[in-house]
Amino acid sequence: MHPDPVRALRASEIGSFIRDGFLKVEAAFPEQIAEQCRLILWADTGCDPDDPLSWTKPVVWLWDYAQPPFVEAANTPVLHQAFDSLVGRGRWKPRTSIGTFPVRFPTTEDTGDTGWHVDASLPPLGVAPEDATDFSKWRVNVRSDGRAMLMLFLFSDIGDDDAPTRIRVGSHRPIARQLAPLGEDGTSRVDMTVSDRCPEVLATGRAGTVYLCHPFLVHAAQPNRGTRPRFMAQPPLFPEGVNCLNRSAGDYSPVERAIIESIG
């Protein structure tokens, strides 16, 4: 689909997001912007884009990027309208950077980082975020405090063999049910096996595609079996305030509605 920058998402698109836990937005930002960003990223990898012999690591992690083309990619009218539709107008913060890039180079190795998971957004209890450096102990709770959505930004063309993120369709629902009895404290030990029966799809697409994902969506990386490196960022969309599961006016966002419908 190629959304009109001025229109809100259709009811069918919102329904798909609530049911499946994600929405693929094609042409969410211009391919020319993706190309500008790749030039910056290539320079920081220390590799030569024209010399595969220089691609010696299966994964190169590049940290937060706030240069103008990255900020422009994250704040197009298409995306802002989609954020309003899925999270609610005034309930999210514009991105001031694009976050980290796990650049995946072609490999036959097991990269050791391909497990199914849900991205956590809360530090351990009693620990300030700036002091919580062990991310294996970060938590997630039933309101998804600290995260309005997970987003997958494709900065290169990604096909089936190019290390597309694996997504378990509808997995946000059993995760919500698991988190419900744990209250605001949540847990750092989310049981991913509750999503084992969910069908799997791959986050493929052309550069400029963005997958908008429910914060409870179970997903996983995979090695790059293709011939070119994969450039993809996975920033959160931060909430303005907190998600709420008991709004007096009943004006729940689709992110909130998915949780409420899942836990009954």
C-alpha cells in the first residue's frame, strides 16, 4: 500500500493491526533518504561497499543516529498520521533520532542473537534507567509503560534471504494475557512459548518501508543468507504519558484496544 500523507488509516488497516499486531507501511519515507542514510552507515561500518572481502563480521552494531536524513525518515507526514491512528493524537513523542542499527552482513555463521523476544522498556525495579545497563533484566508490563510501539525501518531492500525480521502474527495477544496478572511491575522473564503456534511472516520490503508493531509483538532476527548487507533500524515510538486500559471516556487507541480485547 502507498498511503496518502494526509489521510488517516482505514478501518480495515486498524483492524489488521489489532488482530495481527503489526502494519506494513510501504513508501513511509523516500528511498532517496534511505540512500543518504546508507552512505553515512557504510562509512561507520569500516567496510567497503564494493569489496565483500572487507565484510568480515556477520553483524556490526551502529549506535544512535540523529543526523537530518535519519530524523526526516522517522518523521514523515505518512508516519505521523499513522502514529495518530494507532497510538492517538497527542499520545506519542516525535523521534529525535532513529536508534541503533544491527547491520547484518552475508554469513553462514550462527550469529547467536536470533531468539524470539519482546522488546522490554522498563528498567529493573528500583533502578534508574541510566543505571540499568543489563538489558536482560529490563521489564515489560501489561500497559507497555515506556513504549507505544516497536518500529522496523527498512533502509535497504530486504528480501526473504536478506535477514528480514521474523514476526509471529498475533503473538501480542497471548503475551498480553501472560502480562495481565502481573500488574504494573511486569516481568523480565516473558515466556515466548505462548506464541509458538502463531504463524510466522517475514518483514520484507523496499527501502523506505516501515513496519509498525504492537509493543508485545514477538519477533526475532536471523542471519543474512543473501549477498548484500541489510540496513534496518528498530526504534521504539515513545508514549507521551502512559498507555491506559481504563479510560473514562473510552477513547482507547488501537494499541490499547488490542491489549483490552486480548485480556477480556
